[in-house]
Amino acid sequence: MRKDDYNWLDDPFDEEKQARDLERAQASRNVGCIAGVLAIILIVVALGVFGCVAAGSFLL
């Protein structure tokens, strides 16, 4: 790599930047997992409620 090609703003060997990027990626993954679990719970509850309504028994 030539000295002119090196990008000081996007240093590939910047450990602090890599740690921040890794932390951001993990946080994003955690938010996605939480959203997925909440969506599944919401679907299960909705199916239970509509199932009870369709069957004519209100158990909730």
C-alpha cells in the first residue's frame, strides 16, 4: 500500500473504532432479538384471543 492510499480517517487498525463498531453491532443484534421475541409473543396472544372468540368461549 502506498502512503497516499492510506486513509487516516478510516484506519483499519484502530482498535478503539473496532471496539465501538463491535459494541454497536451487538446492541443492534440484541434489539433485533428482543423485537423478534415480542412479535412472537404478540402473535401467540392474538391467536389465543381470536381462537377463543371463534370457539365462543372467553377464557381470558
